[in-house]
Amino acid sequence: MDSPGRAPHAHPGPVQIWEELAKQSIDLFRRGETLRALSVCEAARVFVLTHFNCWPTPDNALAATLVSHFNLADTQARSGWLAEASATLCHVHGSLLAVINDAHAHPALRQAAARFVRRTLFALTQFQATHGERPEIARLLRQQGQSGCAAAAECDQGGDPETDEAPRVLH
């Protein structure tokens, strides 16, 4: 029972839980506990996707999603799991493209995805510069060059009218 004059101990919300998982994974990796770090990175990634709609804005939700994927891919790559790291980066980039191209997605989510896709493109090109060309990344970058830019530009310009539809979870 709480004493008078003291606020009850608040339970952490999804954002705080995710932040703690992300921090914990980085600390584990720095201590050389690679397998535990990978496990916590994956837990943070799954957590953010499961609680995607709990973030204050689509930008916040997508930022947490990207950080989770980037942390996981970085830990995978540093562990020598280049195929897995490449797949993680390709997955998050492809997910953003799917949201951008989903005419039924909430406009705010599409616009946020269009802003963030540049970060995943940079991560993909940096990965290849560091670890050598990966066929799945090269294929995705070619596809992006052919089809993704127009959709991203449309979203950046606010191509869709606002709707009352709630943002959907990233695929």
C-alpha cells in the first residue's frame, strides 16, 4: 500500500520497455555476450512491432522500428552472420516500401515511411560498402531505383488526403 503523499509506482509503458530492451542489447554486446545481445535485439524488434500503435506518432513508431532492425542487423553482422544481417535490413526496407505503396495505409504513416526510407537505403548501401555486395541488397536497390522513388515523392508531398483511419502496423 502506498503511503499518503507518495505517488504510486507507475508501470513503464511500451516506449520505456522498448527503450530498456534496446539499451540492454547494446550493453550485452559491449560485454561480449553476443548470443544474449542477439536475443534481446530480436525481443526489442518483436516488441516494437507488437506494440507499434502504442507510440505517440507514426514517426516515433517507425523510428523505434528502424532502430530495432538496425541494432539487430548490426549485432548480426558483428557476429559474422552477414546473410541474416542483410535479410534484416532488406526486410525493414521492403516493409517501408510496402507501407509507402499501400493506398489504404493512413497518410501520416505513409508520409513517415517515405521520410524514413532514405535511412534504410543508406543502411543498405553502407552495409554493402562495409561487407561487400549482397545479391538480395543489390536486387532491392535496383528495384527501389525503378519503382520506389515516385511513390516516396508522392507521400513526401502529401499526395493523399487525411483520413480518420488509424495507422496500421508495419508489415
